[in-house]
Amino acid sequence: MSQGRAVWRYLIGAALLTALAVTLDSAAIGAAIAGASPGWLIAALLLSVPQVALSAWRWRYTAARLGAPLGRRQAYAEYYLATFLNQVLPGGVAGDAARAWRHARELESGHAAWQAVVIERASGQFVLLLCALAALAASVPLQSALARAIDGRAGWIIGALLAGALGVAVLLRRRAQPGGRIAAVLGRSLLARDVWPVQLVASAGVVLSYMTVYLCCARMIGVTLPTAELWPLVPWVLFAMAIPLSVAGWGVREGAAAVIWAAAGLDPAQGVAISVTYGLVVLLSSLPGALVLLRQRARVASSSRSNSVSLPQA
């Protein structure tokens, strides 16, 4: 990524947050975050530990299916490092690219390392999409908001979706013929009869942990909205974070929360406050990755010093 594009993503996130602060009651948002409950904060941070462990296990499982084995400790440390880099670098995938690159250096052919990361992340996004659709089916306010949004344009929207789906189906059919490389990779690591249930359960566990952390953040700042009304809103906010316009979803996530809360007939400032709290909790939970980075840099520096050769004086 060019330096200019990276700067723009920082600026876009800052601009979105500034617009929300000007439009909404920023004082109330700040007061809610400042009064966060330490107990719920600890619960959210503790939940992030098995979350990373399960994500790292999913990565190891996918990589092993592709013939690119990973050690348990290596996968765990690399996933923490990737999570931290995703929080501080633009785009949200820099850390994933870095762990794929480092794993690829250990293999004779690095393709499997990159494929494992892409498929492992895609598995999680697919399950998140399923959760978002299920949430839409369960939330009457969201259904009403969607009906109002597409009133008079439903035919065009449905037609566009069908055309897009047909285009994707044709592309996949051409690229994944039986015996083809893509079909073989997806079959071994994602779609095989004995594989897809494992991927589905693992990704469902990861997504459920994301949603639970978000709910913890809501309780942390004193939101008393019943869980049955709150949880259908969460997957859509998390799904918006996949839009690569800012750094770690900042600004985009809060904007999506404001829109979704307003669509559900709730105070958009409340959604923004929860979202900001969630972003801070995720950043805090990723800090072990910073320690991994420091250890790796120290190891590289030590190796460079030990391999240096002192030339004798003439």
C-alpha cells in the first residue's frame, strides 16, 4: 500500500469520527465511556484470550489441510501479532498478510500459506454474514427499516442482487472446474464433507465471541437494552468493519452503529458509544501482539549481532 493511500485511510477514519462527534451528543458519549464498569472490561478482555486461541486453531487446521503445518505456539503468537498490526495499520488485513508471508518463508512453496490465511478469514466472514442475515430475520425494527429503505426500489435491488449472484456463480464455475486448482484447494480446506462442519463450528465460535465482547461493551457503559433487542444489531456493525476505508474500522464502525441504531428506533449516540468502547477493548486485547513484535525485533537484532564478523586490523 502506498503511503498516500495509508494516510487517506487515517484521515477518513478521523473525519467520520469528527462528523459523528459534531452531529451527535459527544458529551454524553464521552461520559458513558468514561464511566465504564471495570468488571465488564475485565470480562471482555478475558474473553479475547480463548477468542484468539480458537482463531489460531482454525488457522492451524486450515493450513494443515493444505499441507502447510504450523506449530501451536507459533500460530498463537503470530495471530496475536496479526491482530495488533490490523489494529494499528490501515486496511485491516496488514497483519494477516504479514503472518501469511512469514509462514510462506518456512515452506518450499508459499502458496499454501497464503491460501490458508485467505480461506481461514473467509470462513469467518461467511459465518458473520450468516449471523447478520439471521439477525435481520429476528429483528422486526431492522426489517421495517429495510422495507422503508427499499420501498419503490425493491425490483431494482433484487434484480441487481440476482445479476451479481449469477455473475459470481459463472466466475466460480469457470475457475473451479472439477480437478481444477481452486476447487482442490477449497475442497481440502473448506468444503470437504469432513471439513466444512469443523470450519463452521470454529468460525461460529469466533463470531460468537466477537458478538459477546460487543455485548460486554454495551453493559460496560451502562446500556440496559435487553439482549434480545441488542444482539441482532451487532453483526451488522461488525460486518461494516470489513469495509477497508479506515484503520481497524474506526469511523466506519461507529458510522454503521449510528445508522443501525437509528434504523432500529434507538438513540444513535448510544450505538456510537458502544462501538467506540468496543474499538478500545479490541485494541487493548491486541497488545500482547505488540510484545510479540518487540520480542521478534529483539531476536532479529541479536541474530544480526552474532552473525557480524569483526575484521582484523591491518
